[in-house]
Amino acid sequence: MLFGYPVEATEDNWVHDCLCEIIATVHRNLQANEEPLSWPEIIPEQYRSWLSSRSGLKKRLETFRETLATLDPDQRNQVLHALNSQNMIGPLLSCECDCAAISDLPVPIRAPAKDFFNFSFKLLTGLGIRDHQYSIIYNSISDHVCPFCGCEYFDAPGAPREAMDHYLPESKYPFSAANLRNLVPMGNKCNSRYKIAQDILFSDAGIRRRSFDPYNHDEIRISLNNSILFSGKNGELPLWKIDFDPNNEEVNTWDNVFHIRERYERDVLDPSFMTWLRGFRDWYRAIDNENDSAGKLKNAIQSYCSHYEGEGFSDRGFLKAAFFRMLLKHCEEGNERLITILMDLKN
């Protein structure tokens, strides 16, 4: 993930907080063998006016409560623990704790739990919470691009919404289905072609792994400096070596889930190689019409790098900057073939 979202976008999380409080009340009533609170009294008072008319929520809560009542106390505690642990998003992503998946719970409660919390997620749209969260995120991102790839642009608030991804998939961790800390806007390709319903907490081999926290993450830097010139396709393109700083387990998870290196090489670097060189040539000609020299060429590449460094994530500027940093490195190391090609291209 190239950069993180502001955690302020998750502060309007009252629907999730309310649901957790309702379930905790149901659990306490059952454990104490008390008469269950009726609807809408079971809704915390500060949220009652917003949810009391939601008959679909009421119906699903009744089914959940009736099913929970058929379990023994230890099983009910297991459900409550899953509710709490599935919502410890930050510690789960950093492997500081673990949680039970829905498949680990008693069979009778699985479907009612999924139905109740998945229905609750849908309420976020009608209550305006999704739009509010997205507006905060969109306005905080100067370049309005998907941070999971840096290539897909986000549409402005008011347009059809970008995909809202359940970072911990709702199919396995339904108790976090309406938790804004687990809901992240994501470009359509990242969401529907790559992540889909992958479990961010486990690899395909079932190994626990660390992942980026979308709401607690700094920018990372990309380097192409270790790419090998003239060793890629047709002996003309580089053999790309895409490195990330920092390089850690979170990066590996991100790359494995979203196929970042593969997409950058196939969809951006290979097809853009000559286009970016021609763009540099045209710019260089515009500022200097005289014949080139190796020293002037290096200075020009350095200036061009600085320009794209300032572009940030706009128009894939971060990849263009990495590309020209790589060319500059090889020029400074005296790669005569590259220097000759670039000078001929300009002259």
C-alpha cells in the first residue's frame, strides 16, 4: 500500500458501536437468565431514533438472539470473544493478536451472525455514513488515486461510489462487516480482479502474515535501480527489479494479494518505456537544442527526475521518477550503451 488513509474517516462508526453494544446486552441477558430487552429498548438510547424503524435489523436480531439462546454458556462466550477479537483490526493486521473465523463458531450461530452483520453493513449507505467516510478520504488524498496500486483514479464524491472493500473479508469475519476500520475504498481493479475475497490475515498456504493497516500507514518509496538494462523483452527493455522501501512482510502481503510488481511491469513499465523516453527527449529538446554531452545528459535526467518527484502519485509520477532515477544511476555508472542511445535519441 503506497500510503494510508486518515483515521478520522473512521470516527463516524456509531452503527458498528451500537451493534456491538446490542449483542453484548443480549449476551448479558442470556448469561444472567434475564428476560431479554424488547425492541427498540435494546437499542442504546442515543441511537434509537436512527434504528428503531429498521424492521429488517429487528428481525435478524431476533433470529440471532433465539439461536444464541440454544447454545451453552461456553459457546456463547466463544461467540462474544469472536465479536470482540474480529474488530481488533490494527492488532490483527500486525499479528499482535488472533481471532476466530466464523467457521470456528458453533454451526447454528454462523448463518444468523452473517445475516445480522451483513445486513447492518448495508445500512451504512442509507444512513449516509459511507458517503461521509468517502468524502473525508477523497479530500485528504491530493492526487485522488487508489493507494493499493497508485494507478486507478478515484471519482469525486457525488459520482457512483468506488468499491468499498471489506479488508478482513466479511465471509470469514462478519462481526467486522460494518466496522469503518475494516472498510476501505479501493479501485475497481484492485478490489474485483485481485483482492476479491482473499483473507488478508493468511496466505494461500494458511500461514499467518502481517499486513498494512490502511488507517495507520506511511508512504513507501519505489526503486527500479537494480533493474538490468537490455535484459528484458527482445533484449531492449530492462529486466525490471522493483524494490520497496521499507521492504518488510507487509510489503510482501501487499504484493501477493494485489500482484503489484506483476502489474507495474506488465501494465506500466514495459508499455511505457519508449513513451517515457520520447517524453524526456521532447522536453530536453525544448530546453536545449544544442548537441548533447554525457555531463549535460546526466544533469537533464536529474532535473527530469526532480520534476516527477514533485508530481507525487499523479499520472503515475512516482513510477516515472523511479524510472528516470534508474537511468540516471546507470549513466553515472558509465553505461556507454545507454548514454549513446539517450544522446542519439535527443540529437
